[in-house]
Amino acid sequence: MKIMHVADLHLDSPFRGMERHQQSIQKYLIQSPYQAFERCVSIAINQNIDVFVIVGDVYDAERQTIYAQNFFMKQLIRLDKANIQVILTHGNHDFLKPDKKRPQYPERVYVFNTEEVKHYDVTLSDQTTVRFYGFSYLQRWVKERMIQRFPKNPRVTDFTVGLLHGSAEGIASTEGNYAPFSTKELLSKQYDYWALGHIHQAQVLHESPLIQYSGTIQGRHRNEIGDKGAFIIEINKNKPVISEFISLAPIVWQNPHIDCSEDWQSTEVVTQIEQVIQNYQSEAEASLQSQILTLTLTNAQRLNQELQRQIEKGELAFALESSHTDLPFVHVAGIRLTSNIALDAFQYDEALNQSFHEASEGLEKGQAYEEIMSDVFQHTIIQKWLPELAEDLSLKDDIIKSSQQLMIQTIGFEAKEVTHED
């Protein structure tokens, strides 16, 4: 039996935050999830997949465009014509409203359309029988541990597969918003395979029986780096489950780092970045996948302060801009500076040192960050276009590090570089 395990398509994803880049980049990004899923369906047909499993978040929002709905339906029809059965659940992004009329999917498409855990029994062409358990979200958050509703494997079919769109957390967790579960709970059900969705990075939680997230099919921002895709799962009696990753993403996000030297001026910085871009262009042409880079210049304290200010103002990014008319392309989406500054700069003054570390800890662990940024996060424009910004941990980390560096520099100390001996 061969299953295509895919999740988190996020069709209709607006890729907010990329509008300030060339329109061509925005256009390619918006189309990339559609291209990835269409390729996924083509591979499933070519590989004679028995069952095509989609574990939540087909769409990026509860309200879908006509284009996205029509595209998704066409792909399901392609699978139906190829005699491939489809098992579909809805997640927290594309949750089903109880009062919304359900689409009329092809005959071989089985949809879990309630929050109650149910099952579908499927018979394959060779008479192999498979039971699929799952549920769909009817609201944005499901705090209940839905795993407790899944029954233990009744072994009434040849194989049993669980579909769960949720977050892996501790077994005693009461804080999860997305159907929290633990690996131990999944194992207790004794299923042959667990197809997970919600986490956008492919990852294996357990080898045998195999429990894994397929990840998203197309990275949406700088934190979703690397290739994305789906898995072809082959399950046979008395044999280990075979899992094969299938690359799907037309565009790959990367976070390369460049270590700055003391004597670098603007020309040296540009030369180093152009070399990185050239290397990624070679990779893009070999893989036929475009690359979007968020460059980090480490040890930025080695650059003179005027050059640092120019880079922070975006002058370097402006100098590197180019049009992208050919595919695959390489695009620099952002340039970040990080400094390796000793946080013991105030050791000479006990009171000042304590105050500095208390302020830092308040930003990292306390409520100071949320309080300081609340006006930004609650602004109507941010709420409308970037609601996920408040949960962006990389943004928080950047702001905290910049704040620490600014405190040291503002008081007038020479930045002391951290060495292995410090």
C-alpha cells in the first residue's frame, strides 16, 4: 500500500511582508503553493499511489478565493480520474464553519467534516483494507486533547492510519491551542502510521511505528528555511514502513551567514554578498528551485558605525536589487546585522551591571517585550495584515539583541568582542 502524505498547503497564502520587494517576486511566491500541490498530484498519479492523504490547512484562511477553490477541486478530479482515493481533514486555518455549505467533492474523496473523531474504511484495488481515523477543526482553536478520542487499533482492517492536525506537547499540557498530544499517546493507539499536520517543518517523532509531520509544501517566510514537500509512505505486512521525501517547493528560503572582518569597507561587504548570491544561483540552476535569501552579517561590530547605519537603513539591500525575469532566480529579501558583544560591559559598576541584566531578563522572560510592543501589535494595520507578528520569535530575538547592543553603545563603551577565552 502506498500513501501520499501531504499537509499545510496554505493555498491563498498572501505572503505578506514581501510586497515591498519586486512585484515579480510576490507573483512567483503567490503561485508557488499551487505549483507545488499540482506537482504533488502529478507525482501521486505517476507513482500509482493508492491513497492521497491531506492533513489540514488546505487553505490559508477560512474564507477562500474562487481561484483557490476551483484549483483545488481540479486537482481532486485529477486524482479521482486516476482512481486514487483521497482522505481529507481541515485544520486551524481552513476550519469548517458549521453553517457553511460543503463542496461537492468527487466520489473517491472522503472528508472528515466534524470535530468528532470518526473513521473511513477503504478497500484498495488488491483488496487490501485500510481504516483511517481523523477529525476536522470547526473553529480556529481546539484546546482539547483530541488524541484521547482516538480509539485503540481495533484491527478490523489490514492497516490502520491516524490523521492528526495538531501540536506535539507534553502529555500533561493544558495550554495547547491546536489539539495537543504527546508521542506516548500516539503510540498507545498502536496504529501502523500517524500522518501529522500543522508543523511546517518535516520531522519524525518516532521511527517504528512511524509518526511524522510532512511539513508544508512551500515555505512562506525566512523561518521556514530549506526544501519543502511531502512523503510517499509504503506500508506492507511484517515489513518496516518505507518513507520517501518528495521535493515540491518551487522557491526555497535560505538564511546564509557572512562573518565580517575588521578592515571591510562597503565594497568588501558587497563583494562577499555577491559571491554568496552567485553560489546560490548555481544551486538554483541545478535544482530548478529559486532561492530567497535573508543574509546575516555576523560580528557586525567589526564594521565602522557609519557603515552599520547605512546597512540598517537599507542602502546595501538597495545596491543589490535586480530584476527577476528569469527562473530560477536568487533574491535577497533582507540583510541583518548581529554583533558579538560581551554582555559583561558593566562589570565595573555593580548597580549598573545588575540593572542591565534585569532589563535584559525582563525582555527575554518577562512581560516587558509584550508591553513595549503592544501598541505595534495592536495597531489596526498590523492586526489586519500581519496578525502573526506577535508570535514571531525571530523578531523578538532580533529586537532583544539590538536592544542590548544599543544599551551598551549608547552609554558610550567600545563594544568588546566575545572570544572563546571570555
